[in-house]
Amino acid sequence: MEKRFPVIVEKIDRNGSKHIVDHNCPKCGGSGYIPGYEYIDGARCWKCNATGHFTHRYIIRTPEYERKLAAKRIARARIKNLAERPVFLEKNGFNEDGITYVVVGNTYEIKDVLKAMGAKFNEFIKWHLPFDPEGYTTVEMSVEECFHEEETGLLYWKSVDELTELVAKKAPAIPVPETNYIGNVGDKITLELTQVACFTFDSQFGICYINKFKDTEGNVVIWKTSRRVANDGENVTLKGTIKEHNEFRTEKQTILTRCKTL
């Protein structure tokens, strides 16, 4: 678009930057109208009120000076990001040494326990803590292993696939306990059990609670009902009827029905 009003180089500073004063409207280029918008107020430019005249200033810098300014911006950003890094790492579950411990194995059943311990969860490395919790299988992960670092010192997570593969490679082999079915379908039994988890889902009758128990030999017992039977880790005596035997994720489960606690 041809400019109608003068464009003046007001000054050239010691860095070779040109300070420009332009009297042409930056929106319409000085024409007063914007082609293609005739259906809106006859294509009149509202910025300059169709006069084409609008004074504005800008600077044209040399490539060398632009690179110098960019280097300074990066240096300032790096200082700022490095100063804020300890807070960022603490918020994301890393300790002062830049280490976090990823809990491996089936963490779904113990997620509430992990959360109560102060564990963090994200899509990249799942449940992790700034300390190695006793009694759990963990993988030690460092900041360098979990993040990419930008030139400005900003950290951003590596991809989910990359981190999942790394955790799996570092994780020790976790033996899968062998479980067996209890009794026969139709048997009425009384069992001493420990509740290990409780899951919920919406059904046509309301919220259904899937209570998961284990006996002293590690065999799994499931009771679906309208309430949570006990807290995780609590012992209960359950009397009921064996409805079926089922297998879920290679785990043999004895499903009970019409139960009551004693």
C-alpha cells in the first residue's frame, strides 16, 4: 500500500538504530480504507477515521544490535528462572538435591495413601515423592532425566513416552503375587479380611462401591455394594455368598454377594 504521508528518520543512535516517525496509519497504510471490508462501514479505517493520517513511532535496529539485545534478554531470563527453580522443583515433587522418587507398580489402589504422604501426580512420571518411602518400590529420577532445559534456564518436561520408557528401564522387576480363588460358587463363607482399596462408579441405582479385600494368603475378595466397608488397611470379618470367580489383569478374584460384616 503506497504511503501518502512522510516517513521521517528522526535520528540514528550510536547503535545504528533508526528512530522513525511515520504519519501513515499502520492499519490502512495511509489510504484511509481497507480493501475487502466494503461491507463494514464502506471499508473505512476506524483507526485513522478514514483520513489515512496517524502519527506513530518505531525503531529499526541493526541485526547485530538485535542479537546483542536478544542475548541480554536471555541472560536476564536465565537469572530469573534459576532463582525461581527451587520453588518450581518443590512444587513438582523434587527435593533440594533435584531428586524425586517414582513409585512403580500398581499405584491405583494406594493413590489415597500416596497422596496423604505428600506424593505428587502428573501425566509424565505418575506418583512421585521428594523422599524414598519405606515399604514401596521406587525409581530415583533426577531433574536432568525428567526435564529439558531451555537457554533461558526454563525447565519443561520430557515427553510421556520418553519418561515412561526410562522409568520402566530403571525399575526393578516386581514379582506378581500368585492369587487363588476361594471356595466354590454358591458357597456361604465367613472370612477374615483386610480392606486394601475401594473404587466407585455411577450405576442406574446410584454410586456403586467396589470394596477390595485380601486374606492372609493374599487372595483377593471383591464385594460390590452401596457403601465403603472400611478404610484401607483395616481388618474386617465378612460373611457372604460366593457369586463368581473372575480374573482381572491376571489377578484371580473371588466375588461375593449378599454380605454382612460381623
